[in-house]
Amino acid sequence: MGKKLIFLGIETSCDETAASVVQENLDGSAKVLSSIVSSQIKEHEKFGGVVPELAARSHIENIDFIISKALKDAKINFELIDGVAATAGPGLIVCLTVGLNIGKAIAGFSGKPFVAVNHLEGHALSPALSNKIKFPYLLLLISGGHSQFLIVKNVNDYKQIGTTIDDALGEAFDKTAKMLNLGYPGGPAVEKFAKQGDKNFYKLPEPIINKAGCNLSFAGLKTAVLIQSKKIKNDKNLKLNLAASFQETIIKILNKKTKVAFSEFKKFSKKEKNTFVVAGGGCC
């Protein structure tokens, strides 16, 4: 019976300081022994978005405690881990540097291997931590900075079949929340207000929806929301309706483009039952 690898993972790509201890299962899945996350919502709330320098400073202040807590909750120490992994990008460079530097330092001093992890690859493979998912599968990766359709063939083997040609979905949610003064972070705020509004009140554009392929576009939708937001001023009911209409339009866009992506995916996959995974950050 082979040894079950145990890794310490570190994440500081944006505004959350996180550390986790993960143990490999012999069947290829994994067991999360601990997962500690420190949110920075309060620090960035008054700015309506993430301020990189403030985020990096918060990472520096919290990272030692977060790692120690992750090891303690996992009932493990540095001597028992087999390696250290940290997010290497994409992300905010001043934030990424914090996790990378401490991860390399821990690995160096303990004589363990260090693995730099691609942020998007982490999203692509994370569902397999708790679910037995067989390759290949279709992935809709949506986060604050990325919106893509990917065919996940295997570890380190991906084919992008669609992406945003302008804004990412998470950014569209954050900007919409800011335009309507709904609060921060934008995704949860828009969702909360959308539940109280009429989703059919506004007819908003669905950019490039009828163009061939799986590419996405949200800039035109965001501009339409801006135009309407200037008209409604402080009318709460119209704000609720605009939030609801915006979210409903997003749902329509993703629904239509996902069907196109599935058509592309079926040309590649010969399985009778195909798997569709939605994964990403916490921005939307």
C-alpha cells in the first residue's frame, strides 16, 4: 500500500488569506484535513472593491496565524507534511508574493518540495476533491477575473473553447452592485436584492449571444445597467427590478452559451453521460 501524501496549501491571490492541509486518498481523491480562511471584506468594503496594497498588508499580518491554525486543526506539524503548494497566479502580484514567499521558505527550511499552483487549474480540479469525477468533463470557470468554458481532459491537459472577450462575470456583478449602491461584495449583494425585484421589468442586452462559438461578453450589459441606473436615481423598487433583470439576463446568457459549449464538448467526449462542472472564486 502506497503512502498517502499530505500537502500544505497556501492561497493569497486576492483578498482572502487561506491555508489548508490536504491528504491524498489512494483512489485518487483527497481528504481535506483543515481549511482556514480569513476574509478581508471589512477592509475593502468602503472602497467598493479590492485595494491590492491593503490586501497584501493584511496577508502579511495574518498568514502566520492562518498556517498555524490549519496545521493545528489537521493535528499535524511541518515534519509530517510531504510538500508545500501555493497559488502562483493569475492574481494580484503584491498579494501572490506573500503566499509564494512564505510557502517557499517553509519548503526550504523543512527540506520539502514546493509546488507553484496555477490559480485557474486549482479551480478546474477542485471539484474532484470531494466528488469522484472522471475525465474528461466540461467546465464553466467563473470568478472575479475570469469567465471561460474549458474541456478538462486530465491534470495539466485543458482545452479552452470559450472565454470572455471583455469583462469577467464577477467584475460585471461587482460593478453593477456599485452602480446601484447595493454594497460589497457585489455578487451576494446583487443576488439578495434581485430576489425582491421583477426580473422581467427591464429588457437588457445579451451581448454576442447569437454569434457562433462559446465566447462571452458582459461589457455591453454593464453599460446598459449604468444607463438605467442614472435614470432611476434613488427609487428603491426600480433598483430591485434592475438588479433582478441584470441577474436574469446573466442566467439567460450562461444558459444559451452553455448549450453551445456542450455541443462542442460532445464532439470531443464519447461518453454516454457527460459531466458539467461550475467552479470559480467567490466574487459571483
